[in-house]
Amino acid sequence: MVITHHGGQCFKVTFGDLTLVFDPISKTGTLPAVRFGADIALISRNHPDMNGVDEVSFGGKVPFVVSGPGEYEKEGITVQGFLTKSEYALAKGQAEAMNTMYSVKLEGMTLVHLGAMTGINLPADAKEAIDEIDVLFVPVGGDGVLDAAEASKLATMLEPKIVIPMHWSGMGTPKSLEAFLKEEGEESEKVDKLTLKKKDVADKDGAIIVITA
């Protein structure tokens, strides 16, 4: 699979002829909108920065959309969504919003995307269902989602093979990525795209990979 970052929490994952996207950015969002076709679109938070389904309905592709908790299967890809909370971009008078964290199984690997999650406590059903995590997409930006210290703590608890920080490019508090890397205290790798096979992650242990947007 090949993973590319398109700003904020938006990641495109391509494998074979299929394309999956996490949190596509809408043209009414605060970040530049995406424009590519996807077969599967996963929406963690109903906000224009993360719900641009129209923007990934392109080039003859109309995505299968998942926008909440539950179990789904499409094109041999298994998706589980778990209900969590978010405080990102709340409306006036709103205390919290619904966020969905996703576990995706494809090509023998498990990808977990936390969305715009607030707080480090995972729901019980997620703890029970998710075992070994190959790739963890974790927000680090604060401002309504996990901040650098919380993100580091949760990543340590979940023990993924690879950690990919998000919610730092175009959103989040200034220098949140640098703060997260300092919390981790480990060397990180920066790439413009990440190409992965199952054998590539076997010997990883919490490796931090920053995919530039």
C-alpha cells in the first residue's frame, strides 16, 4: 500500500486498483480541498475539514462512505468504527461532538485512525476488538483534539508498529508536531509518501514516520 498525506487528518491509502481515504477535506473546509477519486471514504467527524465526500467522488469513482460506528466490509476491506468524543471546532454552546475512530484491515495489516479524538480513554468495544496495530494515525495538534503529550501517552499504550502524527499540517496549535516529537524523544523519519508491505512493519516498534503534506 502507498499512504500519502493531504493536510489535516486526510490520508489517501492506495492498494492495487483501490483507493481509501480518511477524512477528506471539503471545499468549504478551512484547509485546501482534496480532489481525487476514492473507492472508500471514512469520515471521523462531521465537519468540512473532514467530510469532503463530494471532493473524492471524481474520475468515475463514487466512494462507499462510512461516517459512524459499526462494522463494514467492502472490496475485501474490513472496517470497524468506534464511537469517541471530539471537541474540535464545536458550535457555540456545544460541549462535545461525535467522533469515530476506525480500525481498517487490508493487505494483512491493521490501520487505526483516531480521527479528531479528545481524551486518551478508548471505548471498551475498541479495546476488545483491536489487537495488534500496524499503523496508528494519531492527532497531535491540541485545539479540541489530543495534544502532543496525550498523543504520546496514547501511542505508548496502544503499542503500534508505526505511528503517523496528524492534525498538525494546516490545523492544530503552532509547532504541535515538534512538541510531539520532543515528547516521544525518539528519532523520526520524514517522507513524502509511505510505501508499506506487511514484512516492512514486522520489525518496527513504535517507529514515528511523518508524512509531509
